[in-house]
Amino acid sequence: MKTSKLLLGVVAAAFACVASAQDKRPDYGPSVTITQAKKAAAAVIAECTKNGWNVAVAVVDPYGGLVYFERMENTQHASLEIAIGKWICLALFVLAIVVITLGGFYLTLSYAPLPAVGVPFLFSLRDLARFVAALAPLVALMPAVLLWLGSRGRSIREAQANAQLLLFVASLVPTAQMFLQRKEPWWLIFVPVSGQYTLLNRVLRGDGLPLLDFAQSAVLPLALTVVALVLFARNWSREAVLAGK
């Protein structure tokens, strides 16, 4: 009984401490008005002009929201470098997910005690390498398109909706291709997602994959990757995008 009362007392004291800590929220101070933001930015720009520094000035409120943004003339945009850097980071992340997923699939089939089925399913290291090679153009394309769509959104919600719509449409392509009752047309290998789906099917069937097939499936995705990066860089260089407008 005494132990139960002691335990209840400790729990009550813990809740009291948490409630007390929550009541003592930090005071972030008053928000920044547009007049104050412009005055602060003007002082910074005046000092930078005197020293010959070309800079971009952003003034935020105590919560991190952008209040005012101004860029001096001849300020380095570095938009294409930023776009390529973001794309490389995201593409490497997607590639890591692909490699880890396929690697886990290979290890499971190779070493896990799976129940016996009628026809053994073989997935060798060679098949793993061909899977990664077939998916490489999509690994390059999807991050670039997602970055471009995200930069077009006027809010986080709009950017997320654009990305979800793209992923939904991309997921429909192989689903529709599964129900094709006739022989696949020759040009299907050039179409992003469809071309990769065709190559993966051939790998699973054990068919040979000439380098020409890999090249044909990669041409359009890589071209679209370049276009998406250029469009993203153009959006990124606009002050309206940086200001969230």
C-alpha cells in the first residue's frame, strides 16, 4: 500500500513538473513589422554598399517567418549550383534506398529459410546489379522533377500535393502495363517508368539485356532530368520563390 502511494506521488510530481515547464514558455518578443524590416535591411545594404559587398538580405520574425527580402544588384545567384547540389543529395538518398531494398531482397532469398515453392525464384548478384542499372535513370529523374514541382508550389501543402500527384501517376504506368493483352510496342522502352518496368521484367524472366536496351530506356529520363533541373534553377533564382510568394 505504501509503495502504491509512493508511486502515485512520484507520478503526480512528474506531471506537476511537466505542467510547470510548459507554463514557462519562452517569450519570443514582439513580431517584426514591415517598416522595421525595411529599416534594418536598408542599414545592412548601406553598409555593404560602402564596403562593395553584393549580398541578399532576409529579415525574419521571431518565429522564423520571412518578413522582408531584398537582393542587391550583381549578387551571385548560384541558382544552378544550388539546384544541382540539392538534386545530387536527393538522388543519392533515393539510390541508397533502392540499393538497400534490393540488397535486402537478395539476402532474404539467398539466406533466409523460405518455404519451398513449386518453382524456385532465383535472384543473383548479377540480377541485383542489372536491377540497379535499370532503375538508375529514374533515380536521376524523379528527384529533379520533384524539386521542380516543389519550387512551383506557393506553400508546403501545394508542393506536397504536386509531388503526391506525380508519384500517383508514375505508379499507374506499370499497373496499366501489366494488363496489356498484346505485345508491347517497340517505343515503350523509351517512355520513363514503362521502359524501366520492361527491363525489370526481362531481368526476372532471365532474358539477356543488350546495352542498347539500357541506353534506349535512359535517353528520355536523362533528357527530362536536365530540363527539370534548368526549370528548377530558374525558379530558384526568382526572389518571389525565395520569399514564399
